[in-house]
Amino acid sequence: MHNSRESGRRLGHLCGAATLLCSAAANAGSQQFQVSWEDSSWAVESSARQCALVHEIPRFGRVRFEQSSGRRMQFSMAVDQPPVQNQTVEVRSEAPPWQHQPGVRSLGKFELSRGNKLLELPHEQALRLYSELEQGRQQVFRFADLGGGKAEVEVVLVPVRFRTALSTFKECTAALFSLDFDPLVEETVYFETASDLLDLQARKALEVFARQARRQPNVRVVLGGFSDARGDERYNLELSRRRAAMVTRFLRSRGLSGKLIETRIFGTRESIDPAKNAKALAANRRVTLWLASQ
């Protein structure tokens, strides 16, 4: 009896260190990729305009919850070896073995891409995965062998240390410029110092944007007016407003209804580049246009 318990402990330790080997032995014809519970980690990568929560999966690839300035959080899965054929992945949420909780939650089926970025999920699905991991549940991705064989593949996201990294990730995302919608199209036009006039390049970009907006039903246009950091706050807010108004007039002259155009004024907030050189100042003198669902 003692030998049996000791063998079980050894097998459990081996499975923690080499999950793929144990899964293949336990379930012939299938492969499972996941980091061991002991080695599981979620790392935060941050910059001035982007935050990511990254989980490495040995011998497979990595997943990322990523939020960029002006974007809502998305999820992606990247692989070291891209698939050779198109296929679908089934995603489900399970309680990890140590919780002994019944029930499997289906999170849907999604098409896989054939490049190294195997899967990208928009905000709603990304938020569901994020929430399930925050509850301590592991996420399981099941699909056919990427090499075109008949074996089934399971990729497991282990929730161990997920919540440990969340506070740092949330601090990072709280500092980002955020939108309350997912843009369908984004365009930016730039201005000369202290000017609200549209140059030829800006007019060409707005022509293309207007055509895209007219072709799509049930959309709205959101404009964001910005300025560089020179001058006082009141002046820069007014200049940003005038720039957005100029873009609005141009879009209306191209057939877009003013009722579908929403303006948001930011002034010097949300600088693309905080430096004070000529290139950085030029990048901040802008109006960004977003096409969004109504």
C-alpha cells in the first residue's frame, strides 16, 4: 500500500513537470500542451501605449491578453509551428484538478488562422476568458493536430499565478487612453502648428474614410481632436475643437450626416509621443477618426 501511494506521488510530480508526456501516455492519439502547475507564470509587459499579460506554453507557443491605447482588451494565441490546414478550435472552461468542482463551461468555437498567430479573439470573448481565469478556472483549447495528422491537441491555460499578475496589469491598463467601443476602421490626419487647415494628404485620407463610412450601414463616426503640448490648456482644447470641426465639415461635404458624427476633444492628453522634438510634436497635432457600430 505504501509503495502504491509513493508511485502515485511520483507520477503526479512527473505530470507536473512534463504534462505533454503524461497526457500522451494517458490518452493515446492525443497531445496536451501546458506549463506545469509549479512553473506556471503570467508576466506583464508594458509600454507607454500598450499592456500585455503573457503566458508561455512550453513546446507550443504563448497567449496574450493585450490592450493598446485607444483599444479594448483582446486575446491572441501564437504558435512556434503554424498549422498546415484550416481548422476550428473548441474552447471550454474547467475547474483545475485541485478544486474538485464539477461542470464544464463551453466558451464557443472559433476559426484558426494559418500563420504563427493562430487565434485572435475580440473584446467580448477575451473578457470571458479573462474572467474565467480570474475565477481560478483553467481554459482548454481543443483542435486537430496542427501538422495535419489525426491526433487531437489540447492546449491548457493554467490559472496559477494569474491573479498575482492582475494588479500590475490593471495598473498598466488604467493609464492607457481608452475607448468605450471597438473601432471598425481608424484613420488619423495631421495638422501644421497652430493650424486647423486640411492639407492635401489629409483630404485624400478623409476621402477614403468617407467612402468606407458610406458603404457600411448602421455605423457612426467618432472624432478625437488633439494638439501638441505647446501653449496653455484652454488654447489647446479650443484648437483641438477647431480641428475636429474642420474634419466634420469635410465629411459632411462628402455625404455623411452630421447626426452620425460624434466629437471628443482631448487637447494635449493622450500624446502619441511625449518628447518635445519636432517629430513628436507633429505626431500629436492630429484628429483621429474611428468608424464604430451604432
